[in-house]
Amino acid sequence: MPITTFRGITPTMGQRVWVDPSAVIIGDVTIGDDSSIWPFVSIRGDMHSIQIGARTSIQDNSCLHITHASDYKPEGHPLVIGDDVTVGHGVLLHGCTIGNQVLVGMSSTILDGVIIEDNVMIGAGSLVPPGKTLKSGFLYLGSPVKQVRALSADEQTYFKYAGLNYVKLKDEYLAESS
């Protein structure tokens, strides 16, 4: 797996993390215990930090980056992803903050300065414009994203199921690679 040191900072991995050999992880990146990084994911912490929580799955072909510090935005935006988050296939996350127990649907784009609170579902193909806050307990969908409805009790229990399902799957990958 290409783990690249940049500006003297090497990515750090928690315990029992699976990183597919085709993924690329660069610079100031921290990945929490039992998380998984799937094929062709790019995580580039070259000009700011990226933090990925525990039991979080970043699925195939997703791109994770930051907002660099500049005259326009002196502090920039790190990328922060909480625990028990499922990031679907082909997602773009850029300089945003994602809480715990969030599902980001396939092919969604979440841009600079966005804050997604805990317990949120974002439907596939959604665009979350810069600076928007998505409140806890709701399904969001569209381009640009709109609050659709409150999450049902079943949907709220899905977060833990999805997280644990990917923990089991990455454990199988780890067992076969050792």
C-alpha cells in the first residue's frame, strides 16, 4: 500500500486497520481502530490534516482532501470524519467535518466548511455546498442537498449495523493477507 510521508509527516494507523494495496494515503492522516480503506481510495493530507475515526469505512474510488490555508481562508479546513461512518463508493469529501454514525451515499460530494452532525444519512449522488450544516436525525438528498425527512428508528439502527458489517469484512481481508 502506498503510504507516503510528506513534509516529514507519515500517516498513522490505529489497530486492525485494513488499507487496500491500491489505496494512496499521503501526509498528515490519522485512521482510527478497525477502520477500512477500500480499493483506489485517495486520502491526501498534504496541506492540512485528515482524521478518520474508528470503525469507519471509506469505500472504493473515494477521494478525501482538505482546504489549504490561504489568504482567502487563513486557517483552511481539515477533513474530520467521526466514528462508525460509512462513506459510499465514489464519494468526494473536501475540507468538511462529519460526525459519528453517518452514511454518505455513493457518488456524493461534500465541500469545504460543511458540518454534518451525528446520525445523518445523505442519499446517493447528493451535493452538499460549502458551509452548510446538516442537522442530526435526518435524511438529506439532492443537488444541492435538501432535508427530506426525519430518520426512522430502523434507519438509525442501520448505522451500527453498517459499521460492524464492514469491520467483519475488513477482518476477513486482514486474515487472508497475513
